[in-house]
Amino acid sequence: MIIDVLALHNVGIFKGTHTLELTCINEKNIILIGGLNGRGKTTILEAVLFALYGKRVRNFTCGNWTFEQYLDKLRNHYAESKTSYVELLFRVDEEGQEQAYKIRREWESDAKLVNRVWKEEMEDKALASNWDMFIEDILPIAVAPFFFFDGEKISELASADNDAGMIESIKNLLGLNILEQTMRDLRTVIKNNQRNIEVVDYANELSDLQIRISDVRKEISALEVEKSACESNIHKKESRLEVLDAEFSASGGTLFEQRSELKKRKQQIEIETQMQYERLLSMASGDMPLYLIKDLLIQVEEKAELEKREKDEEIVLRRLPLIFNEYKTTEDGIDFDINKFLAYIEDKKQHIECSYNLTEEGYIRLRTIEDTESEKKLAVKASMDKLKKFRYEQEEISNQLEVDLNDITIQNIYDEIKELTGETALLRDKLNKIVIKLDEKYAQTEKLEGEEQKLLDKAASEMDIMDDTKRMIEYAGKELRILEIFKNRLQKQKAAKLSETITNCFKTIISKKDLIHFIELDDQMTTFTYYNERNERIKKELLSAGEKQLLVIAILWGLGICSDKRLPVVIDTPLGRLDSYHREMLVKNYFPKASRQMIILSTDQEITNSDYKTLKEHTCREYTLVYDSDTKSSRISEEYFGDVR
């Protein structure tokens, strides 16, 4: 996977649209993005995660906030427009060929998120509906923390001793969490069946004890059963809802919901298309075909104008003698031969052969045809453009309607989702009330329940177990032991591989080659142990803060390698606690080698002048985030801190 472009519009401290070109060029793998604190470096890391995982970004950044609150926090509140979006372009190798994808997540102040996806510059609505499934195949969310992380998290892990979050991430990466959950379920089965043991010899003692606590115990017992059943039902329903949501999307549920509107729109397009065809037909049956012989029309007009002029002259010549005779009778002494004058004019006149003999109305009609040419051509073009648009939209709608959907199946899924959502809400309300009641009763019965449990344990060791219960406990115990053996062997194998990989990564970036000879992750995946060349244990407390930070980076690097994913690395403020020597080792050996695309978000105090020169031969792009106090926003400059250069 390679990230090509990240675009931000009214996101975080970025007002307006800002674009980061992140494609690696000239076989160089580092993109360097500088910025002082509060300039938007962390926003860029969050934006990448948000583009990839959408609502699931809460796993990384939301904390206790709701997703709607997170969206409101993420948008720029100083922007004039209420619209915000994050857009990410990246490429993925698929069966030996590179495919380009673009995802845009857009929202407004109402926190309604709109997701759009393009594949090879063609919008793919089906892929947008199934994006979570698609991205899990490329970059599973459980693996993402090993490739996208910030320096503050590294510092926290460096200060912690065998961080529980890190250990849990390792187990998730290896799939061990599934085994552990299965084993917990089996233990619950055994424990629940042990409660069915018949109490015989200790019946009197138990009876006396239960009389003392009977009222409260019955309430607690009923409440615990009710709470357990309620939690189990909620878990089952939520798990079922997740499956149904995926099935609904994968089955074309979104398209199913839109199908009625698509059919209406298709019918409307057909009507509008017919109207445009009729309009074109009307124009084609009128003057429009004459524009195909425009040159001939011009010639006809010129000839018709000459013919009209000659007709006008003939009319004048015929009327002139009459007018002259009328004039002669009113004036004495007129000595003028009108016939000679008319003959003179006749000789001068250009005789034109009459070809068209147009009437005055015909002549005006001919002129009108030419004068309205531009207007009619524009009308034709407008109709053709609409027809082209209608054809494209009709093809798109037809493609969506042609998708083979099992309407009955989708409707059943939708009905079940609706029903389960309502049932889950009711169950959660019920669970809250049960928890409140249980808290009141636990304080009253803590001591008495302890005594009861001791007596039950004593009785259980001496009593016979019912046949069915015994078989259940026996079989569950066998499965538990088999899973325990399998888990231990798997953990041992995976731990050995991880230990070797992390050790090699650490030796690559540490300055003291004899500091740690081997890093061991124990078979239970709970503790990291460090050994020197004499195979003696080294206490982590003896390492400096910088060495601890490099150790965590090596662990993350090793886990990334063991995940077997060729993915970019985005790291925010990675060198905060390192001295110059350890910074140099990281700059020389980690950044150029950890990934084929390394995006570093750094302050001016982390990547200094000497570090910048070292990285320069591996750096293909560089930017600086510059804050403008007038606009209360940051902009992106295509350089890395002027004083460094």
C-alpha cells in the first residue's frame, strides 16, 4: 500500500482546502512534514486514520467522546463553510497489478457522515457501502497501531513496564485473544455446572446459613441470573447486529433501500429523454435542415435581394410617366422628354434573370432563417447535452438496478436489524437498573456469601456429581486442556519469532551494540526480558529514557514486520526524548529501512540541521505547517523549516 495524496478541507486547524502530495519518487522513501506544536501534525495522523477507518477511528483517538462529538471536534469552527472532508488517495497491489483508490469522508455541522469511494477514478458506490470489509483485507485495524503511531504513545510505553496495551496488541495480532476467550467460556461452563452439585451431608448447615440470608440472597441470585442473561443477550444481539450490518451491506442493502427512488428517477429520465427527442424532431422538421446548405442560402438571399431591387425599379418606371403627366398639367413651360429619360434609365439598368421571384413575405422568411441560426443551434446543443447526461445517468442507474439482489433476504435482514436494535436498547435500560439494585445488595451480603462459598467448596469435594453434569464438566475440562496445550505451543512458536525479529530491529538502531544481546518475549506473551552477551538479565530501569524509547520503536518495528504487511509508516513527533546520538542512530537506520514509505511529522527540535542533512538523500518530499494568526489556521509550505535548509 502506498499513500499518494491527503486532502483536508476545514479539518482541525486547517481552514479551506489543503493538499499533501505523498507519493514517493526517485526510489526515496521519506516524506518529511515539519511544524511547531499546535500547527496540525497530529491532525494529519488522525486524518489518515479517519479516512481509512471512519467511525472505527474511535479505537485510536476518540477516548470517551461519542463519534458525533469527535466529528465536531475534528472540523474547523472558524471556516465560513460548514462542510468538512478528509480525502485519501492510495494504491494497492492486487494480484500483481496496482489499483488506485480514493476515499472521501465528508460531514457538516450536523455530524452526518457521507462516504464516497473511487476506484481508478470511477466512483464505486458498492465499494463505499462495503468499505470496512475491504480495508480489513488491506490493513486490519488490529495491525494499524504498529504502522501509525505518535511519539507521545512511544514515550508512555517506554515509561511503562511490560505495558498491558502492548501485550494485548501482540495477542490480538497473533489471534491468541480468540483462544483465551474460548478458554474463559469453557471455564464458565465448568463453574456453572459445578453449582448443580447435590448437597446432601451439609444440607442442615446450608439450610441454617441460607435462613439468615435467604431474603437478600434470593434477590441477589435472581438479579445476578437476570444480569448475566441480560449481558449475554446484549452481547449476542450486538454481535448479531454487527454480522447483520455486514450482511446487509454485502448483500446490497444500501442499494436495496435506494432501488425505489432509482426506478422513479429512471422513469423520469425516460420521460425527459422523450421530450428532448420530440423537441429535436420538431426543430428538424422546421428550418434546421436548411442550415446544412448555408452557403446556398446566402447565395439565394443575395440573388433574391437583386431581384427585389429590380422589381422595385420596374414599379417606379411604370409609375414615373403618369406622375410626370400629372405634374406637366400643373406647370407651364415644361420642356422635358420623359420617354428619353426613361430610355436612358432602361439602358443603365442591370437586367437580372428572375430565378426565385420571392414574395415580400418569402424574402422576410429567408432573412429570419439566417438571423435565428445561432439561437436554434444553441437550442439543439442544449438538447443534445441533456440527452448525453440522461444516457450516462440512465446507464449508471441501470447498472445499479441490474445488480442481482435477493429482495426477500435483504428485507428479512433489515427487519431483523430493526427489531434487534429496539430489543438491545430495552435490554441496556434493563441492565442499568439491575446493576443499581445489585450494588445495593452486594454491600449487605458480602460477608455471608463468603461463608456460604466456603461451605459449598467443602461439600463439593465430598459429594457425587450428577451424571449429565459430570459429563459436561469432564468434556469441557478435556477441551480446556487441549486448548491450553495448543495455546502454549502456538505462543511459544510466535514468541520465539517475535523475539528474534525485535532483537534484530533493536540492534539496528541502538548505538551500544553490547547493551542488549537478546530480547525475549516469554511464552505466555506477558513479559519482555532483556539479556546481555553473558546471558545475564538486564533491568529495563538501567536503560536511559532514550534507550527505552528506541526499545519500544524496535518492538513496534518488529511487530510490523511479523504482521507480514507491506504498509506505509506514519509517525508523529518520534524523537522527543532522544539525545543527539540516539537520534542519529534512528535517523540513519530506522527511517530509511522501516518502510518503503515513511511519513515523519516532526518539530524543528527533533529533525535538526544535521539530521535533515542525513535524511536528505532518502527524502523525496518535504513540507512545513505554518500558522497564520490572522486567519487562525495553518497552511502547508513546500519546504522543511527555512533555518534547517
